[in-house]
Amino acid sequence: MKKRDFIKFLGFGTLGTVACVTGIAGCFSRGSSGERKNWAWVHPLEQPDNTDTGGEWEKLLTNLKGWGVDSVLLLVREKSIVDKVLPIAVRTGIELHGWIITMEYPDKATMKEHPSWYVVNGRGESCIDKPAYIDDYRWLCPSNPEVIEFTKSRVSELCAYNELAGVHLDYIRYPDVILAPAHRKLYDIPQDELIHPQFDYCYCDICRAGFEQISGLDPLMISDQDTNEAWREFRHNSLTTVVNELYGLVHKSNKILSAAVFPTPGLSKLRVRQDWVNWKLDYVMPMIYQKYESKPVEWIGTAVREGTGALAGKFPLLSGLHLYQLSPEESGMAAGLSLDAGASGIAYFTGNKMDENYWKQLKNIIS
Ligand SMILES: [Zn+2]
């Protein structure tokens, strides 16, 4: 089913009518992004695994190219994976980006050597001693200048690869102060949407001094921690500063910067302090994973529209679809709704999950 047929299928009539139903923001966003591109996150721990000598990677990237994927975001935990996959990507005509887990950094040596780099909750407890939800919830503080320098050094290592097209930031956020509905049910925590101090970050010495300098208040002592607008803004700005510095760094190497973010601008700010509409980015990929939100597939279009509307063409938005949460038929519907809402392409989570069944449903919509 071609895009225009998909719109007809939804009952919106001809392509000429689409301009009206898409809305001004959607048209502007799509029009300003140049040609549409489709991306895929690829996880090295799925098939093919690290023991593969290259043949499986060749097969995977060739398949993805044939399935309309232009760019692959490769999860990089060790540089050796870039050494292995980058020559294959170049050969198969795939644009490769290094995907890093940015602020969540549960590395034992770093925690031991630099405990002050890690976030502190509203009870004054370090995530090293009392991680929220799971053991891996050891997060770096974006306000800490040493953390920013450390993160820049990680990104610089990727920028040293001439043929790598860009860097992709994931977990570029604070720990969730409020979990998504489906995740909340998994833990013995308050099942509400209130801000509780044990999940609220960061109250490290640097954050406290930084906020006190601009407001005259110690955030650990204020009575309205959960509603104080200036304190909320301080944390938005801390993350924005990190992203913008990384943007400058990546662009100096003639590469591009993209980021995986929470599904909508509103949920991103509320839950993880991401004000991504105001970040410097080349692409943003909201992870519009409807099952985590206990929402139907149709919500994906609504979420994309919120993002493209807020961005108003500032940079392109790619709709991040969780293929493990979508049947092949649903993936076609989700892609159609995303493009109609102004997405400049689709980002599949994951490329490892793509197959002919998905492609049959997607090819006439995304091509
Ligand atoms: Zn802090």
C-alpha cells in the first residue's frame, strides 16, 4: 500500500487533501527535512553476536538496505564493534552512527574513582548507594563540568572514525522521576504520577550550589521541590547545555548529532527533564513505544504530531517504533500515521527485529 493509498484507506481522500489533514506544522517539518530517511537501532547483543566474523553483519546490513533503511545506529559499548561493522556498512551503502548510553553509567571503576559525578536524590542519597528501581540506575550528573568533559571524551573517540556519519545519544536524561504506566506496575513503588523525593534528581553539591547561585535558594531546603518552576528549568538547562556542547564537538568533525528521547515533549520534560525541542540536534528520535504508555497504536500519530508541532521544522523528527510491540500489520499502520503527522522518517527498534513480514507491510508506506 503506497502512502497515498494508506491515507485513502484511513478515509482522508486524495493526496491533495493530505496537505490539509496533516496540518501546517507537519507539512513544514516534512518539507524542511529534505528527503525522507529511515533508520534502525541495531543492538550487537542480538543476532548477529560478537563472535560473528562479519558474514552475519554483511547479511543484516544488506537486508536492512533492501528494506529501506538508510542509516543504522550501532550500540557501542566497546570500540571493537565499530572496527568490525564500519567497513561492512561502507561496503553495503549504510550510513553508520555510533549509539551511546550517555548519562546512565553504572561502571564500577568510575563509581569508585569519581563518586561525586553521580546524581543524588531529594533525600540526599547518592544513586551509588541507593539506585532507583534497578541496580543499573547509576547516573552521571549533567551539571558537573567533569562529567561534561568525560562525556565529550567518549564522543570524541567516536568522532575519530572518519567514515562514521554521526553520534547518537541515548539515555541523555535524568533517571525517571515518574515511570511510564506499564513500568510502574513492575515495582513496589507508589502507583501515582506524583514526584517523590527518592526518585527526584539531582541534589548533588554542584547542582545545589549552581541553583543557589542563580536563585539564592538551596533546592534541598525548598518546600516546593516538585513544583518550583526555576528548579525544574535549572535541570532542563543542565541537560540542554550538555547536548549543545556535544553538538558543537560533533559538528567540528563534520558529523551529525541525533538523540533518542521520550515520546512527546511534555512527557520528556515531566519524567526525565528532557527539553529536547530546545536542543541543538540534527535529528531527534522520540521512542514512541505505545505499550509502555498503555496506549493503542493510534496514539503514535498523536505523539508524533505533538513533537512536530512543537519543533515547527527546527530539525527533523523520526518516529521511533518498537517493533517488538507491533505486529507487521500494526507497524504499517504506525508508520503511516507517523508520516502523516509530520515525521521525516521512521526509526525501527530494532533493525535486528526487521524481516520480510514487516517489510511487506511497510514498503509502500515508507518508500
Ligand atoms: Zn547534580
